[in-house]
Amino acid sequence: MSGLKRTPLADLHARLGGKMVPFAGWEMPVQYADGVLKEHLHTRAAAGLFDVSHMGQLRLTGADRVEALERLMPVNVAELKPGRQRYGLLTNAVGGILDDLMFANMGDWIFLVVNAARADHDIPHIAAETKVEVLDRALIALQGPAAEEALAALNGDVRDMRFMDARVMPLIEGDCFITRSGYTGEDGFEISVPRDEAEAVAEALLEQEGVAPVGLGARDSLRLEAGLCLYGNDIDEGTTPVEAGLTWAIQKRRREEGGYPGADVIGPQLATGAARQRVGLRPTGRAPLRAGTPLHAEENGPEIGRITSGGFGPTVGGPISMGYVPSEFSQAGTGLFASLRGRFEPVTVAPLPFVQQSYKR
């Protein structure tokens, strides 16, 4: 894996027996000895510790940082209170999604996390509008019902945090940027840690009851069950937030005022709907239907859409998928067909998420 970047936790992964794979230019653990299925179920039942240090971490400090982000996103940045985090979407001139991200108002600066595969695009894109510092820190996600007690063993103040709260506090010595968020549908935290403390923090968390290391394989199945989009699969530059079912990320003020890239496309879709829609899908059979599988309204009929994410849902106990279909076929309960190696497999449009989220609000 020469040429790949390594996270501050790379040596720890090796000691823990992580199976390392290339991912977005990084050497990352896809699973450990227990395997993806057990890691997934463990996170739902206790707590999984994920290394997500490959994601881009940015500090925005320009005096115009709020106005700059509102020029790039259809999201209400100005009214986000200090100590709070929000989901955001960078959009292009035709309403497509350049990336999805998380940002937090840390008082006199904004903490922003972007996808690893889009960091090279996003950093100059945002830096053209305001002052950006790229942070060289570890990023650890601790997810699951046991996450609060495990993290509280290092700093009890995290018990006071609610979903989407953001705080600066030490876990060992240096300041960590902690948000009560994640991308698994579970209660939990994402923790930005000084690089030289990353291993110590991760090991201290792994010593807590119920905490186990979990790889990117289970992270993907967890986010799929939670109905969360994966950039590059479920959303991209040709997909609008309305098509993706992400209209909840566009607050009332921005809908009314516009002033963001793609407003001429997204605004009318917000008013009247889009021609296609992201939907959940439950195959009738046991075979997982994965990204790229064509969808049809009837057997041997023309293709009407494609699956964008799919696999086995360990908590659901069966195959699940997401994809795009014309809006007239997007109602829950609609019967469709997926063409799989020449066979037409029945699938049913299903509500999202597949597993109810359990955030601490």
C-alpha cells in the first residue's frame, strides 16, 4: 500500500489486527477479527470505535466565514448558535451536490469536516471565499448506546451534551473538539484529537466496558440502515438536495432568500417536487442488490432507475438498498423489479430509515 496516507492511528490498527485496505487515498481498516457482521451488531448494542481521520478537518477563521459559507451552501449558517453543529451541502450552479459536510459554530471560528474523497476539491473551493486552515489531527467516532458512559470516563462533561452539541474540552491533556453526532444512526460522538494524543485517547476508550474497534465495512452497513447518503454513491454533482430527500437541510430563511449556487434549480424543486426521488428498497429475496443494479416498473420493461447503495442489513436481518426512481414510483409500498444477472427480482419501495435513529436530543 505504498503511496497511501496513514492516519495517526495506523500503528494501533496493526496491533489490533485490522485488515487494511486502500480508501480515498488512505490506508484504512475495513474490519477486525470479529468481522463486519459482529462489528455492526456490537455498535448497535454497545459502542464501536471508528478511525475516521481520513476525513478533512478545517478551521474557518475569516471574519467573513459565515457569509462565505452561505454563498456556497443553501444552509442557514448565520443563525447557528455557538456550541451547535449542523449538516451542510455544497452545491453547484445547476443544483448538484459538490459534497456534504458537518460544520460547528465554535464561537470565533467554524469547525468543518468534509469527505476524504472530496477534500482536494472542497479546500480550495472554500478557501476562495474565506480563510481556511487544514487541521492535522485524528478524528475518532464513538458510536452506540454505550458511547456516553465510555467517553464520560475521560471527561464527565460530555453527559451534558445533546445531539449536535459541539464542545472544546480535554480528554487527556490537549483540547479535543467533540460533537455529539456521527453517521451510524446511533447516539455517539465524533472527537477531533491532537495527533500526538490520538493513540492514547483511542486506547483509553477501548479499555472502557462495551467499546470495540470497528472498521469501515460496518460503518457502511450502519449508515445504510440509517438511510444516510454516501457521497459518490447516493449523492453527487448531478443530484440535487430535493432529489436526494435532503430538503430538511435547507432551512426556511434560505428557501425564502435564495442566494446560493443552484437556487434557480433547487428553489422550484422545493416548491413543486423533483422528477425523481431517492427511495429505500426491500428486495423480496435474500440476495443483496448493490449499487448499479437497474430498476424497472415491470418485468422486461424499460429501466426507470438504479440502485445507488445496497447490501445486507445485519440489524434488519435481510437485504436493503437505496436508489433513485421517477417520483410517481416513490411511494412506500410500490412494487418494482431489479434486474440481477438476467433475472427480474421483485423489490418494494420502503420508508427510510430502515432502522430508527437513537440520538440523544
